[in-house]
Amino acid sequence: MSKPTFGQALHALNLIQAKDPSLERLDALYGSGILSDLLDPAACLDDRSAIRIALKLGVAMPEQIVLSVDYGQSLEQMIAAGNYDWTNSDITAKRFSPKGEGTEQFEAKIFHFDRNISSEAAVEAIKVAGWEPGKIEHLLAFGAKYPEEQRKYPIIGLGSVAKVDGYRYVPDLDEGGRERDLDLDWWDDVWSDGCRFLAVRKLPSAA
């Protein structure tokens, strides 16, 4: 069995620094016995997704995110697949109607501009990078596949815009308390530096 390298040890320290756990969090980790379990030679660490689910972290996103959109489903069915705790009642098929046929695959990317930004500027930056802003169907496919991501930051789909009471709104995945919400936010507002934006590009159909 090979010994850990200096580079691996440095990577572990960098991960701890990046997470910046509090003393209370470290005490909880040491006191729980979980760290001892992970370091046990008999522990099976082959399935990271299973470990994350056990820790209530959700499935880790891969480097390439692929979303499958079944256009044979109604908007209500797409919403139900995400098991949201709360859904804005203004998100209706009349306002947000997915348009497509069959099942299509999309590569997805989460854009983070790390600054306050308008909807127009975010859309322009996404398109300049070679992507398209995610629509309601892409956002719902993402929420169903990676349900825990919206607990970390709001995820907005700027590709679907609809008027509600005379104002333009876009769908977003967010957290309210500990609930997972499917909500609407004002297009003309300025997004905070913590927001993320879903972008997609269609993958070639399988032969």
C-alpha cells in the first residue's frame, strides 16, 4: 500500500482551509466518531455518492453536468419530480410552457459571476461564453437531479421570462429556512454576488 504523498497532505489542508470549519463544527466531527469510521482500514470508500447521501449532502455534481429533459411530461410532472417543499403558485403552464419533443440531453453549467449583476448582463456573459441561459425545464431537471445544490446558493433560470401582474419574473431554485423552494424572482432586479445562473447547450442526439 502506497503512503500518502506531500501533495495529498497539502490538498487535505487546503480543503480544510477552504471549508473553514468553526471550533464547534470540529468538536462535533471529532465527537461523532465519523472521522474514525472514515479512517478505519475496513471502511468501503468506493461509492462517494452513497456516503454523501448518508451524510445528507446529496449527490456530488460531476465535472460535466448532463440533464435529461422529457418533453412528454407536463410542467406539473416536471415540478413533482423535484419534490419541492414549496412552489410559487404563479409558476403555471400558461406562463412557463416547455417547448420541445421527445427526450433531449443538455450539458449544463452553473455560472457564478461573484458580483452584483443585472439579468441582461448575466445573459450576455453566458452567451459570450458559448452557452444559453437555462429555461424552466432545464432548471426543473437540475433540481430533480441535484436537489441539495439549492441549499448552498440560489440558482436562477434566466431563459424563461413571464409576466406576473405586469412585471417580468424568472424561475429560481432557493431555500426558505430548511425547505427547498421553487420560486419566482424579478427580472429587473439586480442579482446579488451569491447567486448562480444555470446555463445549457444541447447535446447531439444519440444515433
